[in-house]
Amino acid sequence: MSSQKGNLSRSRPQKHKNSVAFKNTLHDRTPQTIKIVNKNIVNVCLRCKGILDWKVKYKKYKLLTKPANCTKCNQRTVLEAYHTICRPCASKLKVCPKCGKNESLVKDLEEKEKEELGENSTEDLTENVKKLSVKDKKKKKKSKTEDDFDSSDFGSSDFDSDFE
């Protein structure tokens, strides 16, 4: 029997197996559900991010209706669902606002990647912009000098006759 105490292995396969994966927006496309699905979960540790992602994926995530009490400052400043510490207290103490443990936050990891990618792309972008601006300046100078020569009276016969 699978519910027997101490029996960790199951002797038979699962009886009812799903043929299609669960879709949380299949029958419910309300703005609230779409808002939950599109929610970007950041500023939490990796474990808490996995928990919150699971809640969103299987339609267990519920939004807060009113701000909750922060466990550190005892004020109604917690605006995110399932969090116990407000953002200012969590950033000051450098802890996860959901579990309260001192671990690296997911946003910090994403920001580092973005900064690494962003610095390279902005450096390349600025170099390209610099090159284009230099080329444009050269073209403008050439066009100005050509216009100056065309508009001037250098092609007069008096000037040519002096050098012949």
C-alpha cells in the first residue's frame, strides 16, 4: 500500500495521467489573470522565485487586496503577495522579502547579466555612433567646400589667363 508508513517506493505507475499540460489561462482570460501571468517576479531569492513561479503556473497565486504588515517595521507597507518584509526594510537588511533569509536575490543576478550585456552593447553603440558622426562631419565639410568652390568666381577667364 502506498500510504503505508515508511513505504517510500510506489509499486505501480500513476493511474490517471494527464495527456495535456495545465494551462492557467485556458478558461480564464480576465485582466486579473493576465496581470498575474505577466508579473515579473524579482527581488526574491532563487528558492522563493521558484515557489512563486509555481503558484503562477498552476493558478494558485492570489494578488493582495490591501497592503500587509511588514514584520520588521510593523507598518502596512508590504505591497507584494506572499511577502513578509517591505522593500525598504529588505533592501536595508539585504534579505529576501518573502522568506527573510540572507541570500542572493534574483534581481541582482539579472541586473549583473544586463549590465554585462548592456555595457558591451552601449560601448559598441557609442563607437558606432562616434564613427557615424565623424563620417557625417566629413561629408558636411566636403559638401561645404564643394559648394564654396562652385559658388565662387574662380572659373573666370581673368584668373585662367594669368597662369597660361
